[in-house]
Amino acid sequence: MSGRLSRWMQERGIIEEGDRDIYQYGICNGVIILMNLVTAFLIGLFTEQLLVVCVFTLSFMTLRSFTGGFHCDGRLFCYISSSLVLFIPVYTGSLLVRMSVPAVLVTLAAAAGIILILSPMHSKNRKLDQKEKKHFGRRARVIVVLQIMVFFVLWRQGYNDCAYAVYSSICIIAFFMMAGKAGLFIQLHMEK
């Protein structure tokens, strides 16, 4: 579909022939993002947790875009695993109420620490140059600090489900970063 659309755009003079591959890639990624958002919306509707899913998705997408970490090899597996991750805040949200305040604070601090220290991470498919590291790292750090503040505001105001959505997003991203770091370590040692 993205190939046909980019070819149509090139035939109509909207884009140049040399830019067709770039547009095809962008169209494909845009469709995938749209599919993820529609799936998130549907999961939120069917689980009757639309607000939680929206808060989680917004928190997850904004932070994950700048952190890096573990990434799936195939787009289909990425789509499926991204959709499955949405069920975590939906079905484990009551954990926040049952966890002690020190446990919440320690896990949040540990997850934020991992993000602050490791952001941004290379992936096996793409190495970051120094300028990109600085740019993405700064953004990731600002976003995680803002999300922690949002978490505390939501928690303090009694919106525990939404606070947990932000909390679980930060924790899951930290987990993905640790998994990505382990994957890079294994890859590096297997190449030797």
C-alpha cells in the first residue's frame, strides 16, 4: 500500500522520484502508528478502561520515542507486543493501591534512574552519533522528570488508575532498556 501511494504521489508530481523511498518508509510507519492507536482505542473501549489506556499510550509513546532499548525484529511482532503491553495497566492497576508507598517510590526511582542513566540507547539496527545521543538523551530526561511529576499529581489527587498508567509506563520502558542493554551485550560478545 505504501509503495502504491508513494508511486501515485510521484506520478502526480507531488514528490520527486528520488524521494519516493523516503516517503514510502514514512507512509508505512505512519500506517503502523495509526494501527497501534486504533488498537489502543479499541482495547480501551472493550476493557472499559479507555482513559487508562490513553494515559498509558501517551506516556509510553512520548518517552519511548527518545529512550531506545529493546526493539522487536519484525513489524508484526512489534505490533502484537505493543498491543499486549496495553493490558498491563488495564489489568494490574489495582497494584498501586495495594503496594506500600515506599515500594512505589523505590520502584519508580529505580526505573527513572535506569532511564536517566541509559538514555538514549543504540539499537542493533541503528547506532546514534554524539549529536543524536545528546539530543535524545536530553529529551528523555526531561520527559521522564515531567512524567514523574504528572504521576505524583495524579496520585495525590486520587486518580490512582491514571497514576498507575504513568507509573507502569516508566517501569516498562526501564525494563525494555535493560533488555536492550542485555541484547547489545550478548550481540557484542557473540560477534567476538
